[in-house]
Amino acid sequence: MKRLFFFLILAHISFSANIKIKPGDIFIKKGERFTLEIFAEEFSGLTGAQLNLFYDSTKLGFEIATAGSLFDDIGDFFLPPDDDKQRVLIAAAKDYGNIENGSGTIALIRFLSLSEGWNGSLTLSDIILTGTPSDIPVETITNAYIHSIPTTAFDNINVYPNPWRSDKEINPWIVFETPDGSDIFIYTISGRLIREFRDVRSPTKWMLDNQFNKPISSGMYIYQIKDRDGRKTMGKIGIAK
């Protein structure tokens, strides 16, 4: 587990606060990025904050943190050599001026998902909120939960060229790259079935024709792909002859 350590110097005014990670539930696939928001609410008299965010570094890769709405700029990261869990220190500050109480974003943090098919949490701890005239108690802490979605064969479906244009394409067909054994259905925009391919072996070429091998006209069409397990996905195809 790695620990992100935030030291935040605010020129905000706060007296009590709730701290949460937004969104609370994150659904992500391997290789995708997502951004968390560390959010403070219901404060009055807040002048500073310090917190730790724990995450599993074998599952997530920390990429960057930027200042939220409570700050004007954010400092550099550095790794104290005496910390065996790797601590990232962030310093941020807000200029003095017209300050309001209420709620705001402390920081935005971006991660990269490194694996799939797991569930875990992002946990805030050791939160210290400083204020005027004294430190501010944290009433509630809301953490976030990661739901890593396994990659399926449907994630590798390709339909191209899309749109198909006669002034740009040499080949008079559209290619469907799908899981083997899938069924492909092609409909008009009004929902009338005009072409189907059963139990295909990828790739499948559609010659821009209907079930009677007659050329179709220009327009927008809908395709549906169903795999052997009954899972379905849909999309649109544009054709300009």
C-alpha cells in the first residue's frame, strides 16, 4: 500500500467540516484513468488541512494531483527518504481576499487502473483541519470504493470504416471484428431488419446490401451484435454513397 500525504495551506475560513471522496463508487477497467475529488463541506473558519489517502499501488498507479477550488496553485511532489511506504507531499495555497464559508474541493487526484477483476477502497485518514481560532473537528469521513470491471470480448469489437463514404473508400464493404460465434443484425433507423449474419467467424464483411443481396441506400443504420452467451451491444453506422 502506498500513502499519499497532502499538506494544504488554505486561506479559507472554516469551523467544522465533513470530508469525502467523490465519486463514492468508481467503476473502472484496466488501462482506464479516473479522477478523484477530495471534497470538504459544511465548514466555516478553515485555514489549513492535512490528510493521508491510502491506495493499493499494485492495482492503481498514482499520476497527478492538482489544486481544487479552494486553492490557487499547488506545489511539487517529493518523497521523504525516511518513509518506507512512499509519501507524496503536496503543498497548496489560496490568496487572501474575498473568502466565503461553505464547501469546496481540496484536491483532484488522477489514477491509472493497473489490473482488472478486483474490488477495493480508497481510504482517507489522519485528517487534521486547522482553523481560526482553533483546529476544526471532522464530523464525517466518506471513503471511495473501486469496482474493477473485467475486460470482455465486447471491449474488442471494431466496426470500420464508419462512416462509409463512397468518395473516400475503395472497398465496397464494412468490416465487423467480433468474437467468433457472434450474430450480427443490421437495421434501418426505424428498426426494420435488413441484414443478418449468424455464427460468424471474425472478421465479417458486409457488402452494404440487404438480405436479398440488393444494394442499400445512403443513410444511418443500427447494428446489434450478440455473442454466444447472449450478451448484446449496439451501435450506429453511417453510409454516404
